[in-house]
Amino acid sequence: MISPESLQLGMMLAETGMLEHAVTEVMAKPQLLVMTEASPNAKASVKRHVRKWRHSVKRRLSNDCITEELKQEIQAYQDAVAMSQQAFRDNAKSLMKSLEGKSSFYLKARRMIEKNIAQETPMFQAYFCNKWYQHLAAAIQAAQEKELEAHKEKLLKELYQRMETYRELEDVQEHGDAEKTGRLWDLASSKVTQSDVALLKRFVAFLKDNQDLQDIAETLGRMANDVDDPSLQRSPAEELQMVEEPADNVADDIVGIHQSDHLEKLVPNEAIYLAEPALEILFYKHFADKRLLTYRMQGMQRSLRKVKAFKPESKQVDIEKGPFLICVDASGSMSGFPEQCAKAMAYALMQIAVKEDRDCSVMIFSTDHIGYELTGEDGLKEALNFLSYSFHGGTDLEPVLTHSVDLMGTDKYRNADLVVISDFIAPEQPDEVKQKVDELKAQHNRFHAINLSKYGNPAVMSMFDHVWDYHPSLMGRLLKRF
């Protein structure tokens, strides 16, 4: 008789086989094959994306595809399995009635019950439940296949859209600059228009014309590696390796004699007891007490074990790099060239963040502040919204700085970089904010200021670890361009 546990096992096996087949089908699509073979980085990203989809869909197939009627039928089946033979005979017709209009098994169940229930056949319950199980397994598999097909179509639609965006993003970058783009696939969840592409290309060209900004961004990215704090060093990765260990159950060598009940390793002298009927009982007593003299064997057994892969001392240990938190002044005094510099710098830092697998957030502030997550699932959409934002209003640095300092006090922002891009035409900050900044500096968080005006307040900029001045004159900019 099939148990409820067997039904669950059947569901799991059906779902697993179908999922593997669906993943194989998706990865074999010609459009995906062409792109993944042309770009190893894209191939790894696509595989990672499909693995996440597989894990998500596996949970849904086990729950979402089972309708309420099917759940009730599974419960009725489990009740029938648990009944005694007498109880099954007494309740068979009511069980059959519960399937009417709800299950395609109803007609078959009715014929079987009408034909056999009166004969009181001892094996009828097991036979009936076995047929019912086969029907349920087929119904579950059909429901899973239908649900899986819908998920697969949705996945392919998303993959094709990401491929289109991925190609557009590749065209944005200059030739040979693909490494700076980082995980393009992870940012390609949003569809881009031609105007979006033109906007991104504009800032790529701006960074090329203002190479000093790109140099500042790259210097900022390297600073996380200069921290000397063991707590920020990534622990050695564990990996599976085949190791050899001594084992007593591997018969490679005889290393001695001991007492046991292993007859296959029996010392020949012990067999003498079996030659004399009077001593035979003594042999069996020694066997029961595990006191027979046997050879002790030992050998080397190979087994898979997780081992820590320590890097050689000559190599630098990886540092756990924290996020970038970029505060951009969006006041009216920043309009024009400073606004372009601020947006280009944020875009350059976003590229470094996605390349180094770091989070990157932007908060624009004037009298209030608005946040953008540049490395999240909708990072590209957020970046485009930020780059399209027009700067206006007054400057109020205190609210955004206070909010940023509070964020940097959390575990997520260990070894983080706060970058404030502004003209710093603002009053000196309160002592409470300065004290919090000093405390965070002691915890290896770094504070950077990029000053885009020659009229910035030195008292405000003195709070920061590093200050970069970037405010070339109009004549200087023209000379750079031409």
C-alpha cells in the first residue's frame, strides 16, 4: 500500500526531473548559446540567473500548482490509506461520492467499488489505493508541467529582454573597457530606450574628457584595500577535496591481532575449537562475546571532505570591501558643469562597485534627500533616474549627513566609503555630527569630499579624511577638450 510519504516522494521526483529538463531546454536556446559563447562573463551571469530561477520555481511547484480540489483529494486518499479493511468497506461509497465532479478518477473508482466491495476481497483496499495513487501522481505531474511551462516562458521573456539590454550596455562602453562595466547582466533587468543609451554615452564621453574624475573614482575604489584590520579579512574559502585517512575497515595491511567477531579475519588457531565437539561451544561463546582472535587490518581510505583553502603568505589577503554611499548636492548652485561632474562621478563609482561586488547607493540632497540603489535588482533603472534628475533648490547638508552617519553605524556599512559631492557652500556642521563621524573613522569607515567649487567652506571639508578639489576654469576645460 502506498503511504502519504511515498506520495510526497513521487511529487518531488516528478518536479526534479522536469526542472532539469526545463533548465537544459532554456540553456540550449540558440540566442542564449550565441551570446554566452561570445562572452564568458555573460555565460556565468546567465547560469547564475537560471540557478536562482530554478531554486525559486522548485518551491512554487511544490505548493502553488496544487489546487484546493487536488489537496482535498490527496487528503481523502491519505484517509483511505490509514483506514482498516472494515472501515474502508464501510466508507468506500462515501469516499467515491466525495470525488464526484471533482476528480477524473471518480468513474474508475465507482466501477471498482461497485464490482468488488460486496465480495470482501482482502487485497481490494491496497489495489484501490494503488490505482488512486497512480491517478494522483499523474494529476500532480500534469499540474506541475503546466505551471512549469508558464514559469519557463516568463524566464525566456526576461532573458531575451536582458540580452537586448546587455548588448545596448556593451555598446555604451568604449572598446576594451568592458571590465569597468562590471556585472552588466545584473543591471540589465530594466529595458533601455535609445534616449537612455544616449544619456549613458554622454556621461562615458564626459568621463573621457575629464580623466581626472575617473582617476579620483579609481583611487577611492582602491582605498578599501589599504585597511589593516584582521576582522575585515575574508575567511579562507572551503572546498571539497579528496583526502586519505587511516581506516580499520580497509584491508591493506595486517598491523596486529586483537579480539573481535570478524570471522573473515579469524586467526587459523581459533578454528581448532571447531574440530572438537566439546570445545565448539567455547568457540561460539567467544564469538558472541566478540573475543575471537582476529587479524587487525589497516589501510588508507579516500573520502571527500571540506577543507579550508589557505592562500600562500606571499599573496595579499582579500579585504571585505564595504559599500559606496554617495551624497550628491542637488542645489541650484550645482547646475551646469558641477552637476555633470557629480553625475559622472557617481556613474564611475557605480561601475567600480558592480565590478568589485560592492553595494552602491546615491542620495541627492538640497532641502530634502532622495535615495537611489544603483547596484540592486533595478540598478540600471535607478541609475537612469538619477542621471536624468535636474538639480535645483537650496543646500542643506546636515539632514543627509546625519542620515548617512546613522546608516554607516550598521553592520552592512563596515569598511564603507561615504563620498560627498558638493560645492560645500554650506554652514559648519554641529559638534554631534562631527563626533559621530570621528567614531566611524575609528571603525575603518572612510569619509571623502569632492569639492566642485573654489568657494567651499573649509570648516565643513575639514571633517573628511580626503578632499579632492575639482573646479577647472572654463578656459581650462576648453583647452582639455580641444
